Amino acid sequence: MKPTRIWDVLSLALLAAVATWLLVRVWYGSIPPIPVYAGASLYPVAVIETVLAFVIRARIRDHAIGPGPRQLHPITAARTAALAKASALVGAASAGVWAGLLVFLWPQRSELRAAVSDSPGAIVGLVAAVLLVVAALWLEHCCRTPDVPPEEPAP
């Protein structure tokens, strides 16, 4: 599996931001109010993935890879890398949605009271999504196999 490219993450976020901005421009009046905790569900996922990254990094650094107890099974590392890749893309899409909403809301704050009350929820969601992307990319990086120095030939 190839590592997640930053370009893919940024492209997805931009696409989601533009699509959200266009949709919100048309249907903002029919969207329910956005509570402050609307995007907060991504914070625990980001924390879990950060902790998992440090655990996996330590096991790989200590060469504790294998099927035994207190070892990191290679299949677990592969599944965790897949989780990290998926989380990075979900976080990027979420960040784009919250950013697109904020791009619409910010100029409207002087005219619409609803834009003022919806902005904190969008900011919380955007920060959570960005933290998830960072945590997921860090986790994916920690799941990489370590570079093995080439063995020197026996004299």
C-alpha cells in the first residue's frame, strides 16, 4: 500500500470545500442550527490514533514485531496503516466541509445572526478534522517498516 500523499489530502479537502460552499449558498436557510459540538466527534478519534501511533512506533523501534504476546503482529500493523489512510481521507473531506461552511459563514456574520451562532461549531469541526488528518498521517508514518541497513558480505 502506498503512503497517503499530501496532494491527495489537499485535493479532497479543496473539492469538499468548494462543493459545500456551493450547496450552502443555495440551501443555508433550510439547514438546522450547527451546535458547537457538531464536529467534536473527530477529537477522540484523533487522540486514539495519536496514542496508537506512539505505541506502534515504540514496538517497531524495540523490534517487538511478531505473533507473540506484547508484540505487534504484522497484520495488525497493516490494518492500522489502512485505518490511518482512511482516517486521513475522512479528515480531509470533513475539513473541506467545515472550511466551505466557514467560507460562506464568515462574510455573512454582519448580516445574519444565524451565521454568528453557527460559526463556533464550524470552527470546532474544522480544528477537529485537521487534527484527525495530522494524527492519521502520523499513524501511517509510524506503521512503515523500518529501513534495514544492508548486510555486509562475510569476508
